[in-house]
Amino acid sequence: MQRLIFELSDTATECRVYDYETQRLIANLDGDTWTGLFGTLNPSTPSIQHRCCHHDGPTSMPSVPLDDQPPSPPPVTHSPALSSPRLAPLQPRASRSPGSSKPLTTASSTQSNMPHPSSLNAGAACVGASLLRDRGRRKLWDIPHKYHCPIIGTCLSVEELRRLAERHAYPPHAKLSDFDLHISFVAAAETKNPLAIATHKALEKRYASCIRRFSRARDPAGLMPLWEEALATGEAPAALWALMTHPRANLVVLTRAYEDIHMLSHQIGAGQRADLKRLTETRGRLERLQADFDDLFERTQRRTEEREAHIRNLEHALGERERDCADLRVRETRLRDALEQGQTQRLQARIEALDTDLKRLRGELERTRAERDALQVQCTETRDEANAAVALHQTAEAERRALERMLETLLAEDQCPGCPASGCRHDQDLGGRRVLCVGGRQQLVEQYRAMVASCNGRFEHHDGGLEDNQRRLETMLAAADIVVCATDYVSHGAYHRTKRFCKRHDKPHLLLGRSGLSAFAHALSRISASTPTNQARTLDGPPLDS
């Protein structure tokens, strides 16, 4: 079926007939002829079927929903009046003014009923070229419908077509064959509609780089080298789209690309069939070679294992023979020595006796060394225990004396008032200094307070972070003159904070290993014995952390 375009002049005195796909001028009809022709048209014509220019059969699928597609004019059907119209050849014009003719009318008729004069081919090509869009890059629906089939089939895969169809035309559950899908897109590309717009955008996005490369061409002559280069490098799909949409691509260039793609499709099909045949033959040869290889590998593996076992047996036999040779050489040497010296037996007995004595002496030496090491360890432990006991005794004795002095002071506060003797045992005066006790046993706090008060001092206590606030500790440390920290009843945070504060501010402090009364009394005796010159340092004497 051939689709035609009828163009009426302003005065309706003539009608020009163009081929719809190639837009070539076919004939020029005068007023009486085209009036009689259209007067015989049958208004009750069947619906238009979408066809692909490369396929003879219509699609069996429903037409693509086109939201923006304008209503199509009723198609022209075959009529007896079309069998022999009077045709007048018309020379092609260089251009057609939009105001010189009425809107184009699309119709279809059988190719046998409308003549195609060969004398008008050149003129039709010029007129058809003037019908191509030359205001910029063409859209998909601006391209002649004849080229939509190779564009859709070459530039987009079936998977891409299905994705576009599911998104813009058909529901996902629609089961369409590849042929129906192709025909649907070819039919939709003829006009501007959602599916054609989506297809155009997909092609523009996919082949953007090739489009930029082709955009450098300014005339048809500049497009052909780019097209030939793309064919040689296997970039035919991208080059086809860039060429078809190029504003300078005339019908000659488009026809050349159409012919190349058409022949390339035949070559690819033939090549695929040949490749499939070669692939089948190669697969058969590969299976046979694989079977032969597996058999050869199995035989080689078996022979390799046999050879490795034989080599291991030979190596074992060689090792035994080497050991036998070594034993024979040793025996030969011994016999030669015995023959030379004549005292083989006596020397052998002597050697055995010496070996026995040597083993016995070595055993005794090892036992003696072990006993010595054990005694050294025991001596070291005993010495450490003795030193610890002496230190503990000295500490306990000092605490006892301090506690006795403290108790005597508490029991006899008024026995020697105003005594000038500096060495008096009751001479423990803190001079009103403030003593802060951090930590310690909670039940002994009042005894601590009484001891400090008996030594003319002021007592303050912080429980070491158990209940009192840690921030309060900083204030109490700053106000204290002397700090005593009982390390066995204090939190780690309070202990480290107290130690850092005293070292940073050079405040006298004592760290007690125990928080008993004797240890606290000993600490007070050392505090009382300290002078103002050494109050800014850690108190003299051994640390009370034992």
C-alpha cells in the first residue's frame, strides 16, 4: 500500500500528489480531474491499519494510545475513478511558500492505481528535500516515516523498547511479541505523542556524544565521511540516529544511510546464521576434545601416580643402602682401630665405665643445681618477708608510740600546763592548723576529730566521694592547711584529685595505707613535728602506706 499527500492550490485549480514517505512529487492533477477523483471517494472506508515500511503484514496488537495525536483524516479508498486519471507532468519548484497552498491532505491508494512517472524522479527529490525540516535538529516524528523502521530496529534493543512501552504505552502484564513491539513503536513514531516523545528522549540521551560529533558537519558533504567512519568502527546505531536528526541531512544522505543499514542488516543476519552454524560445529568439536582431554588427563594422572610411587620406592631403597654403607664404614673403622691398637675390648670397657660415671656425675650436678636454685629462691623470699616484717614492725611501733602519746595527752591534758620542755611527750601542738581527712572509716571520724582537737588543731572530713560531692572536695582542699588521705577507704577519683591538687599547690599531705586510729595518731605526730619551713612540701619521714 502506498500512502500519498494531496496539495491543493489557493484557487483549487490544481492538485499536486506527493509520496508520503519520500515526499517526492508524483503528479499534478488539474481541477476537473481531482474534483472527479474526490467526488467518487467512498466515505464509509475501513479503519487505517498501522504498517511498517519494511513489513507487509499489519500488527495484530491494539494501536498505541496517543494523547497528543490530532484526529486523522479519513483515508482514501480505491475507486474506479482512480484507475485512469489524467496526469500532467509538473516541473519541480525550488521551494513552496506556506501561504500558496492549503493544508496537506493524507490519503492512501493502491500503488497500481496511481502512476509513478520516472521522468519526475529528479524533480520529486528536490521538492521532497525542501519538505524536510531545516529549522534545527529533527524530532523523531519529523523524520520521514520510511526511516522509522531502521531507526527503531537498529538504535534500540528489544529490552529498551519493552521498558519504554511499559512506562508510556502498555501495562507490564501485556504479553507482546518482539515483532508487535517493533511495529507499535514504528507506528507511534509517525506523530508526536507520549510514546514518541519518550523514545526521542531515550535516543537523545543514549547517543549524545555521537550527536555532538556529527553536529560539527555544516553540509551533507561533511556528513558522509562521519557516517562512513562510524560504519567502519561499528558505531552504526549512534551514527544512524545522529544522521537522521541532523538538520543538514538531505534525502540523498538519508537514503544512503537507509541503504547501508538495510544491507548491513542482511549481512548481520547472514553472519549470525553462519556464526550459529560454526558455533554448533565448534561446540561439538569442543565436547569431543573435552572428552579426549578428560581421558588423556585420567591416563596421565594414573601414570604420574604410578611413577611417583615407583620414585618413592627407589628413594626408600636408596636411603636404606646409604645407611647400610654408613654402618659398614663405621664397622670397618672400628675393626681397623682394634687391629692397630690390640686393646679393643679393654678400651671399650673403660669407655663404658667412664660413660656411666659421667652420667651419674651429671645427674648429681643437676640435682645440686636444682637444690641451690630452690634455696636461693627460698632465701630471697625469706629476706623479703623479713624486710616486710621489720618495716611492718617499725610502722606498728611508731603507730603504737604515737597512739600512746595521744592517749596520754587525752588522759592528762592538764597535768603539765605551760611546760617549757620541747622534748615533752605531751608537746604535740598543731598551732590551730586545719587538718582535712579525705576518706577513712566513717565510724572513726569522731575519734579523728578528738585527736586533732587534743593537738590544738581544727578537723574537717570528706568521705572520699562515697556520699559527699566531688566538687566540694576542691573547696575543702583549698581551705585546709594539711591533708591526710586514707587510701583504703577512698574512691579512685577523690584519691587522684587530692594527690594532684596537693602537688600542684605544694600543700603538705600524708597518704595513709590504713585508716586505723594508730595510723592516724602516727600521722598527727609527724604533722605536729613539722615546722613552718617544710609545711609547703610533703611531710618528712617514710610514707605511711604500709
